[in-house]
Amino acid sequence: CGCGLILCCAGPDQARRRAPAATAVMFAARFSPFYSAFTAQSASEKPKYDLQFYLKGALSGGICCGITHGALTPVDVVKTRIQLQPDVYNKGFVAGFNHIIKQEGASALLTGFTPTFVGYFIQGWFKFGGVEFFKINISQQLGAQGAWDNRNSIYLGSAAMAEFIADIFLCPLEATRIRLVSNPQYANGLFGAASKMAAEEGIIGGFYSGFVPILFKQIPYTMVKFAVQGRAMEAMYGATNSEPETSSSSWNMTLSLASGVLAGVASAIISHPADTLLSKINKSGAGGDGPMMTRLGRIVAETGVVKLCTQGLGPRCVMIGTLTAGQFAIFDTVMGSLGASKFHFHDPAKPHH
């Protein structure tokens, strides 16, 4: 086929002669993570997208998200305080750092590190692994030309599905992190805070009151993140007449970082209002009593739409731009060390090495 997809390239006559039962078997095989077991191509000819590949992608995603979010815990602490206490933290990002250190000591900047690392490792496992799974399998169903023509939709759809699954696991840990950052005296560490929240508010009230905001935050964020990074990488390789498979590791790393910064800033702006809502609803007592949507409505009315979109946006752009660049660079590096590389779209009309 001359493309980077794992496809069974039967001609039109062959396809018409294929028995219905055989067609059904091939369809089921292609949509399975074990699809490569049904293909005749060897691993030396084309990438092997099997269960081992998806596990490598998931592990690489967990590592890159856990490391980057964990390393940026101090930035996230300041950003969250600006969102939750704008009357106190109203002199900018650097002043917020200095205020926390002066009032609570430098160790306060690491508040919530454990739930951050654990939560985002799990989220990265499902997000990056899921994006690769959905991206590859949807592309296999559409065929080489269909996948190339619809790559934007594939990026967006794959990211949305993977992120929804990831957020089910992330939400409880993110709620615990925000509770610790908003009130450092609430409990001692991840397990102490989680146990106290469960006892006082129950599983749903304590850990999933922010599930709707986290979906509105994370799904648009991830959709923009992967779509912008993918198309930016494509444009950069095209402008330099190079391909990821034939370029040096240093060049691939450079483009991963550059495209990651662009993707991070774009996704931070898109998802910021929901991020502010998420921070506020997980603060004890925010929005008063009642159902989750009622509480969210009160918070929006009290805060105002403009402030929802702008409070803490500067620090978040710095944080997410850095974080996203680091994630894609680490993901590609870990995948390479495991003997794999992520899926790339290729134009079937052009030669591909």
C-alpha cells in the first residue's frame, strides 16, 4: 500500500470474491489489539501492533505523565491557590510562590505530590495507550487513504475516547490533591485524605463531585493536545523534508518538544474554564449544598465567566506548555527504549520509507 498502516491490501476483485464469513472474521480481527497475529506481514516489514505494543504505549504514557505532572507540582500548587484564593494570591505567579514559601515553608509547594504522581501515572497509562489503540484500529477500518483524509477526526475521536476512560481513574486522586492543596491541614498525605473524604462525604460526593468538570477540562484538553501536536509534527517534518522513521533521535526529540509546546498552550487555553471549576468545586463547602450541577451553577454565578477563563491562565499556560512538551519527548524516548515507536499517519500517494 505504500503507507504506515497495518492493512490487508486486497484488490477490488479479491474483495468482491471474499466470502461473507471470511469478511466478518477479518473485520473482527482488525478491530482487536491482537490484530497483528492475523496478518501475514513480518515485523521487519511493518510495525507489529499487538498487545505487547499497546502495553508499551500504556507504560510509556504512565511514565511520561507521572514524571511531568509530579515535577510540576509546585507550579500546580500556586495555580490552584490563585484559583481558590484570588483575594490573597493576587500579585502574580512569582509573588504567589514567594507568599507560600514565606507563610508555610518551601515544603508546602510539594503538597499533593503523591496523588498527583499516582493519579497522572494511571491517567497517562489509559490516555496515551488508549490514543494509540483507537488511532491505529480506526485507521485500519478506514483504509490507507481514508485514514489520511480523516486524520484530524481520528486524532480528536481517539483522544476523546481514551481520555474519558482515563478520567474515571483520575478523578478521585485529583479530588484528593485539590483538597490537600486548598487545606494543607486537612489530613496527612494521600491515604489519610482519601480515607477522611470517603468517611465524611462518601465515594460519589467526595471523589466524583468534580467528574463533570474534569470531563469538560480533560477531554477538550486532550483532543486539542493530540490533534495540534500531531499536525504540528506533520508540518515540521514536511517543511524539513524529513520523516520520523529516517530522522535522528535528536531531531525527532527537537520536533517533539517544539510541537508539544504549541499543543500545550493551545490545550491550556481551551480547557482553562473547566480547570477553574474543578479546583473550586473540590474546595470544601464550595457552591453550598445540593446536587453537583446546582453547586456548579452557583460557582459560575459567584465567580463570573471572565474570571473562570482568566484566573490562573498565565501560570497554567507555562505549566501545560512545559508539561506537554516534556510528555511527548519522554513518551517517544521510553517507547524507543522499549523497541517501539508511536503510530504516524502517512499519505499513501507519497513514497514512504
